Amino acid sequence: MSSRVLPALLAFCSLSIACTTTTTKGDADTPKPNTDAAPSGEPEPDWSDTDPGEPEPDPNEQPPVARADQLLACPTEQGNALANYCTQDGKLAGSWVPVDTLKVPDDVVIIFNAEGPDASKQNRLLIATRGDELYIEHVTCGACRRVLGQGFMGHVSHLSEDQRRELQTRLGLDGATPVLDSTAAWASFCGDERGKGALTQIASKTEGEATGGRGR
């Protein structure tokens, strides 16, 4: 009797050990294979949102030019702005502000960027565009307790001819510079040797030299 029971008992114990498993949180969270998949020979459905018939978006494509009704109302008070440029319809086309208050978006295209020769002053000039938006960051003393300089943000296409000229004069470009009436014109000027030279000189100016004719 005992000779028949012992082998059966050993077999039962071996079977119990072999079937015992430990489940961890990772195992529980692992998705189980889909047993309802489509039979081989039939294409898997494509659940992606991308339409293969649509072209890939161009990362360098610029946003459309802002309409006049999308511009902010021209402020009745200057506030912290150094100068405001308003349209005849009372819309804000651009502003000069203290450079440390200028917010340059992350998705701009930088068309000029230069530092002054005196590293102790930390002065620099950056010009960037986004669609018809122009951003100018002119730091005349980056090493000062408060960063000094001026910054511009605005829509070139909505500036008047006089405002575009005043914008260039305030930056430090001379009267012989042609009026830049679009961000494409600014990009072309920044890429031209004459333009690069003029802007590099502006980047090297210190606070006193840069503000001499502006009357801040």
C-alpha cells in the first residue's frame, strides 16, 4: 500500500511546485497579446492620425502675416515701453521696451546674432523673425546689475514708412540704409556683407554710445 502511495504523492508535489509562479506589478501591467488579431494575409488597420496622402509639414514654414484686426489696441499710456508704434486704426504695430523685459519666442528664426568685442561688458545684438514679426534684442551692458539695452517686438508689415525708418534709426542704422519693409528684407540685409558689418558695429556699442542719440 505504502509503496503505491509514495510515488503518487511525490508526483503530486512535483506538479504543484512546477505550477507555482510569482506575479510582480510589472508583470501585471504588461499588456497581454491580442489573440483577436486579423488573420495573416489581411493588412493590419492603421489607427494613426497621419494621412499618408498629406505632405509632411515644413518645420521652416513661417506663420501667416497677422491681420490688422488681430493686433492689440494701441495703449493710451506708454507704460514701461520706450516707444510705441501705432497704426492709423489705433492698433499696436510695434514697441521698443527695456531689453530685460523683452520676451523672444522659442520658435523664431535668428537672422543675426553677434557679441561685442569686450567680454566684460557682455553686450550683444540679436535679430530674429517669426512670420512678419520682428524681434531685436540689443544688450548694451549685460554685466550691469540690471541688464541694460533696448528690445523691439512688432509686425513690420503694419508699420508705416516713417515708423520703419525710425525703427532703423533707433537701432543705430544710418540714413543710407534702405527702408526694410518686411522680415524678408531684414533677413536679406542681415545676410549681406554691408548689413553684417553695420550690425556688428552696433553690437559692439556700450550703453553710453548706444543711447547717445536716443534720449532714453
